[in-house]
Amino acid sequence: MSRIPPRLPRLLPALLCLVLAACTAASSAAMDPMPPGTDPRGILLVANLRSSDVSVLDAASGRELARLPVAWNPHELLALPDGSVLVSNYRSDAVTLLLPDPWRVAAVHPAAGAPHGLALTPAGRVLLTLGTGDALAVLRPDGETAALVPVGAHPHAVAVSPDGRLAYVANGRSDTLSVVDLEAGREVAAVPVGAVPESVAVTPNGRLVLTANAGSGDVSVVDAAARREVRRIPVGGRPVRVALTPDGRTVLAAESAESTLTLASVADGAVLGRIPVGSRPDGIAVDASGRWAYVTGNGDNSVTVVDLAARRAVRTFAAGDGPSGILLLP
């Protein structure tokens, strides 16, 4: 098993720099009153690609609580058990660590190979895809040692099986889904899926894995046990992100070419609704109740609040320049 080179000895511990948060401002634009009897809540963190910062927003009002400058080109965000958040900085070969109360940048760590996708195993290991390294970095809970697992070409996103034994990596340039045995530290299968898979999600029972295929305009549904694609859900519009409701019954796909969030049945692929959202939708966050979804608009610097029960957008918030990944914290 190969190892991370010396320039990436640690990812989580040992703060390398400390920068206090700046640029706190309020920004919220009501699109429609919230439906009566509902109570969206929590904190949203939004990775803004072009302004290279992270917006911290109140999920109910859209009020900006902080704006945190980070390393160039932040893409994805990952909540850690201690309340901190990791941000992958794709074009700067770095990973930024954020701390709450107050929100601030705590450390910037080198991560050679265009870091992109992030995931956390039940045991607390951080998984990080390296886009130009064609590898998945696997870290121990203490962050001391990281193994490199070769996967497909240009790995984009990663998800973990509920039992924490397997990682699933969407490889954007090989049109495959890598299945990685985390205990063995190796790829055990490469499942053909649609063209240019950019995102991946696993159903709560671990039986199905879904990829958003930007190149073929569909969502692949993969049988996890058989390790084969069992169907495609045509959604159109260059889907770049896929997410699931907490019950695993509904898949959400962000269609970047049509400014639409498509909802479809995981069981049979039936399209349940197409909801207009911001321009070039990218990141999706779904709350624990399954009622609310938050969708970033990379083209118009927005976050759209979607009522999944009513299947309509109810509000739009302002974010930074080029919002991509989004994380909802309780």
C-alpha cells in the first residue's frame, strides 16, 4: 500500500495557521413566504469557488453570520465529530480546517493532487479524493497516517457504506464507480456507470449506490451487493450532484444545464417533480426531517430553499461568488 508523501503528513491535528473570521454581513432575499407550520433551522456552510471563501448562513433566515476566507477554489465540506469542518480546496492543493464558536479558519494543510470529495467513516476516518492523483486518501482517526488507494481517472466524489467497510468513488474521466475495501486498502471493483459521474450517494440500508452522470444526463443506480448498474434514471440537464432523502426513497439531482432540481423515485426511477432553482445548481443539502433541501446556484450566487413536501422553491438566499458544496449543520 502506498503512502501519502512527506508534504502531507497530517490532515487534522496540529494547527498551522490561525485566521479570524471576517466580513460578517446580513443577506437574505425572500422569494415567497415560508409555508405555515414549518420550522427550518440550522446553520448552512457554503463553499464559494470564485470568491474562495465559505459563507456561514442561518438556514431559517438566510442571514450571513460570517464569511471565512479560505485557500483558493473551495469545493466540498465535511462535518467532523468534534464540530469542526473540513473544506477541500481543489486548485490550491490544500484542505482548510474551520472551527465554530466563533466560526474561523484554524488551519490550512497541504494536500497534493487536487483534493475534492470528502467523506467520513463511522470509525472517524476521513476519506479524500485526489482528482489529479487518481487516488483516494484514507486517514486514521488521529490523522497521523494516510494510505493512498489507486482508483479510476479523476475521482470526483466519495461516499461510504453504512457499515463503514466500503467506499464508493465516482471517477469522472473513466465513467466508473470504484468500490474500495477500506480494511484491505484497495479497489475491489470498478463498476461502469453513465458518462462523467460527478457525485455519489448511498441509500441508508446500503443496498444501492447512485451516481449523477453529467455527461449522459442521467442517474445510475448500482446494486451494491452485485456491483453492477441495474438501471438509469433519465433526468437530463447535465446533473452534477445527487442526494437522497433520509428515508432513501427519493433521489434529488441538481441539473446544472437547466437550473432545475429533479426528484425521482429510487425504487422505479419515476420522475416525481422538477423544481426551478438558481442558475447552474450544484450542491444539495437535505435536512434530517426530509422536508427541506438547500441548493446552491453557481451561476447566480444563490441558495434556494426547496420545500420537498410541496415540491416547490420557497425562498432564495445570497451566497458568495460561485457557490458549490453546501453543508447543513443542526
